[in-house]
Amino acid sequence: MILVHPTYFSPIIQYAIIYGEKEILFEFEDNFQKQTYRNRCYIANANGKQLLNIPIHHNRNEEKSLSRDVKIDYDAGLWYQNHLKSFQAAYRSSPFFEYYEDDIKSIYDKKHTFLIDLNLDIHAFITEALQEESTYSKTSEFLLETSHLDNRQLVNAKKKIELKLPEYPQMFDIKHGFHQNLSILDLLFMEGPASYLYLKKVKNLLS
């Protein structure tokens, strides 16, 4: 069993590590932290690397909030429409964007109250798109140490990965070069169902 955080259109390396695992344990009992992939992802557009961030309701008290209790702030603007427009602008000409666009729209249409529920719905969409069969469970307490394969550190958006990932075609690579470890959407829009071959290659490099 592998232990990870549910994140927003996770970076590629997270799904490379998840690939082939039959059981996934999602961290539910940790304290929410800023600048993580819980509420952000990175894509590549005509201008380079773009950050997409989900606004959340911040706890006005000094007490920390559990990740599972964090709510999305829909009063902070139509972020989900902006994210979808960003996907369209960057990937409308990609080979597989049209295959997944409606599914992504339907996720946003639910207007999830809690960030973690949005991320779980996204995970279900991604695993189906990758034709992966896996089940997940949720932690019932926070463990500093665990016997599971602990990859919770991948949630940290500021930590650079040590592995140089293999290159695959990207929309603007001629202009900007290859961008490492973008959102899994970047790979899906370019490679479609065959994305699993790339994830398998990366997982072999990690082992």
C-alpha cells in the first residue's frame, strides 16, 4: 500500500509512483499547509509554465486546519472557469484534449464544498483515463512513521524532484523546452490512454 496526499491534478511523478499499485492510502489527517499541490497544479502554455491555484477559506483563528476540513472559496472569483479556460488555451490543439474536456467540466460543475472531495473526484477521473484499476482508503489518524510506502513528501510544490524525467512531446516545447513534472493533465492531453507507458517508464527509473 502506498501513502500519498490527494492533490489537484497531481504532478506526473505522483501518478508514476501510484502506477500499478492496487491499494492507495490517502492522507486525511494532516494539517493543511500552503504552497502544496493540494490546491495547485502547473501546466505549460504559450508563455511558459503556468500556476493554477484554487482559493480556499482560511482559518481566521490561529489554529491549524486539517486538510480534510478545508473549504474551497467560491467567493474569490470564478477560479474554476479561469482554470478551464487556461486548459483550453494551452491544450485545445493537443491530440487528446477533446476526449477529456467534458469530463473535466463535469467535475467543476459539482462545485465541491471541500477541497479534498474535489481532489478525490479528480483522482477517480485520472485513474479511469489511465485505465488503472485501484482502490483507495483514507487514514484515520496522522502517523509520523508508517510501514506503508510513504510518499507524502510529493505534496510539497516547492521541493524539486531529484530524478530527471524522460521527455515526451509537449505543446510548446520548441519555444520553451521540456518542462519537468507538470500536471498529469499535460501528459494525458498529449499521450491519451498511452500515458501509462510513460508512467511505467518513470516508475522503473524510480525503483
